[in-house]
Amino acid sequence: MPLYHKLGDFPQKRHTQFEKPNGGFYYEQLFGTEGFHGHSSLSYHVHRPTQVKEILNSYSVEPKIAIGKNIKSLLFKGFELKPENDFLDSRKAMLVNKDCIIGLAAPKESLRNYFYKNADADEMLFIHKGKGKLRTMLGNIPFEYGDYLIIPRGIIYQIEFETEENRLFYVESYSPFYTPKRYKNQSGQHLEHSPFCERDFILPNELETHDEKGDFLIKIKKEGMIHEVVYATHPFDVVGWDGYNFPYGFSIHNFEPITGRVHQPPPVHQTFETATFVVCSFCPRLYDYHPKAIPAPYNHSNIDSDEVLYYVDGDFMSRNNIEQGHITLHPKGIPHGPAPGAMERSIGHKETQELAVMVDTFRPLMVTEEAMGLDDGQYYKSWTE
């Protein structure tokens, strides 16, 4: 997201001395992506951010694959995932490939006893149920139902919930999340036809600066492993920063749908993109207004991508027997479309109140054992009359 933001204090010129009021210097850190080519920010720390005291344990969190090469349409009952107290323990990978991990989480407690950093992947957390605050080294972001939280790789964070019933849909991406190029002009500003604009983003605020030494546990995810690393100083010791690489939020309720006289294709719902998949938001909207319009989506073949739909709320017009928290997977190689009767039912309807998140990956997805534990077992037959 090419949007400049800043918090706290920092020198007028980068890479120059920044003195503390009582003597000594703050320590500058470049926080960037894609080498020195992508978005970056410069942060200024009370202590050197490089002080590792100890590495305690390392253990694997690699997903266990149940189906490596899949051709079957599947439905997973996401709300049957059992809640767990710990934030990381509650995260369960459902679908994976070399580019991303798509999963669910139902954490009951806030992440307070340690800090977390994903060293491999940018994270997108979609808040289905719950309310609270994302606390990060670059500032805090409040969140509630319907919010996307985009957390660049390398960000150290904790998450606080005001609620006990929390349901998250998440994606870990090995390439950065951006807003779609076609929504922006040459300098990166969102254009008039974009379904959202810069005003809609929830930017970090409330910068915490802790001047503390001791033992601070950070769990770092890297190459399918969690490494428990002890830092010598509090990781939230930033006095100021500026740049373009930082966490932010965006509410799905601020997405303004693009409609037309006849049914519009899924790309009009696109919200984020990476080099390897796209994310779309299906929101309440008016249906197509041609006098002969068919509001239900037409049948289409998944030739280039696997389609994942996470159902959030409302009446899902194109499907039968879909409930909140369900996930459907429509794999490449076979066509899919409205359930029997859905096309006919849709004719004459003027609007929909559905709310869903879609992830289309350009490479096939493998199905995990965790996902198969939530599989309804019958979905692939649901188009049979």
C-alpha cells in the first residue's frame, strides 16, 4: 500500500545521528521488504534491536497434508473448530501451497505472555468474531467484526481481545499484500473507480515505547518452525518511525461494490493482491438491473486457479445449506456454479446481504488433516440433481 505514515519522533534526515535527551543515541533500523526494492520504514529504537540472549526451543508447525493433489470440491464447517486458549495454538492451517497458508483460528485468550513474529510471510487476519487491539512495534490498531488486519512479515506483535468468543480467517502469504494495481494511478493514489480509498484504511496509532531490559520471549516462525528466542530488551521500544511498510486495517464494510446491468465477474470484488493469489470481498449490494438479468453467478471453469470462499454472514444466494464460518474449495480442473435451483430463485431479486471473503490461488492447494476433520463429506455431489 503506497501510503506514507509516521508516528513519534525521528531525525529530519535519515541515517544521521539521533540523540537521546539524556545522552547517547537512538538506534535506527530499516524495516523493508523485497530486499531494498519494496516498501520500507525506518524505525528508531531506545536499545539496539539486535540483542538476542538465548534461543530456547525450536519445533515444527508444518501442516500435515491429507490430500496432496486434489480434484474434489470440499466444504469445511469452520465453526466446528474447537477454541483454544493460546493464540498460536489456535491457528490451524486448512489449505496450503508453496505460496500461502489459508487457515482458521479460534483463540480464547489474548497473546500477552510472549511476542510473535512471522519471518516468512505477510499475514492477513480477517476478524469474523471478536473485538480488541493489535499491538505492534510500530503502533496499535483497534479491530472489530469485519476488519482485515494486514501485518507485514517481520512485524513483532501481540493481540489483545476484549472478547472470549473470537473467530479468525487468516492467510499467510510468502509475497507481500498490495491493493490492486488497476485501482491506482502511476504514483500509487487510489483512483475514482476504486471501491475504497486511503480514507478507509485504519492506520497504526498509540505508539508504545518501553525502555525495559530483561528476558522477553519472542516466538519467531520461519520455514515451518517456531523458534523461541529471548531478547534482552522489550521489542516495543520504538520512539518514532516513518515510511511505507507497516501494519494496517481495513473494514470489509467499507468496500463499495461495483455493480452493473448484467452479472459482474469476481475481479470487481478484488480487495488485495499478491504475486500468487488475490483476495476478494463479497459485500451487500444491489443485483444486476438488466430486465432479463440473472443475479446468480454463471457456471465457470476453474482452469487457472483454486477458489476458496469463506462465508461470513447473510444469505448466500448461489449455494444451498451454507452457514457462517463454512469454507468451500472449488479446485482448478472442474467447473462449478450455483447450486441446483439457485439460478431460478435469484431471478427478480433486487439485492443481496451476503458477506464473504474469497481467495483465488494461482497454484493448486493441498488439503490438511485439520481441514479434513471439518469436511462435510458430501459437498462435491451438491450439483447433482
